[in-house]
Amino acid sequence: MTIAARVCAAALLLCAPLAAQTKDDTVQVGDRILLRVEPGLTDSVRQQGDTFAVTPGPEVVLPGVGEIALAGVRRSEIEPYLTRQLARYLKAPVVQARVLVRLAVLGEVARPGFYAVPADAMVSDALMAAGGPTHDARFGSARIERDERRLWDGDALQRAIARGMSVSQMQLRSGDRIVVPRRHDAGTTVQILGIFLTVPAAIYGLTRIF
């Protein structure tokens, strides 16, 4: 093996752990947790469930329990994790829990606004919760932003949507923005709408936030 090849191999080995660390689907500050517990912490949590904000720590504060640390907890594991934590206070609790991510869906969609989207929902579900692209949408130029930085756009975003990637798989956080720009020629947008209408209506638990 040449020296150059050895250097490249060593660089790849060093970069691999760093790349793995950037793939973060853990519960984030700003997320919300939809929670239902039997027996209940309160009447509202027992009967129809309630949502609780994830605060810095990260942690969540539950009535009658107090702070529960969430550092390093994956979004997909929130239900068994909270079941174990609440078993310290309740006898054999039955816990239903889900992480919601607050996303802005802006631009050329029927109902622009903020939506609390389940972390395991597809990004296309968030778009459909906002009514889907309008006839003036240039969906091929859609993008996802965080602050002033673009996270997803172009072919990468189109492939992610086509593959049915979830909010968590795309590492989106509360406050991220899905932006669908306006197009000058809306003649082919009907085809885009047709694609979205073929997506199964699995928009469970999506809530618009005013």
C-alpha cells in the first residue's frame, strides 16, 4: 500500500466515528412529548393525554413526578424509557408516549404554519398536514432550513422524500423550516400534487400550532 493510500485509509478511520456522532435522533430541547399514562399522573394525562415541552437539560417536568432527564434518549425509545422512569412512582404504569417535533411549513402550501409532527412521521406527512403544495409551487426547489443554514435541498431532499424518510431520520429539530418556493410556470405542478396524493394518509397525531 502506498503512503498516500495509507494516509487516506487513516483519515477515513478517523472520520468514521465523527460521522457517526453527527447522526443524532435523540430527544432535543424544543421537542414536545405526547403522553398518556394509566394510572394517570393527573386526570388529563390519564384520560386523553397531554403534551409536555422538553426543556434545557434536556428534561421533561411531569406533574407529581418532577424532572425526568432525557439526555441521550433516542426519540424512538421514549415510550419504554418513560415506562421505566414512571415505574419508580406508579405501580405497573401503562405508558403511551411519542415525541413531536415543531416544524414550520412555509411558502406555497395550502395552509402555511407551524405543525407538531411525530418524529417517526414522514416529511411528506408534514407537507400534507399543511395542505400540500399549491398549483404555484416549485416543489423541485423546496428546501429545509435551520436558522440561516440549508439542511436539505435539491436532489438530496427529493430522494429523501421519495424514500419516505422520517423527521427523525432526517435529523430535523423543532424550529426547522420546510420552505416551498413559488414557481413562474405552474403547468406541471398538477403532476407533483398527484404524487403526494398517492402517499398513504398516515398523518396521525399531526397538530397545527397557532
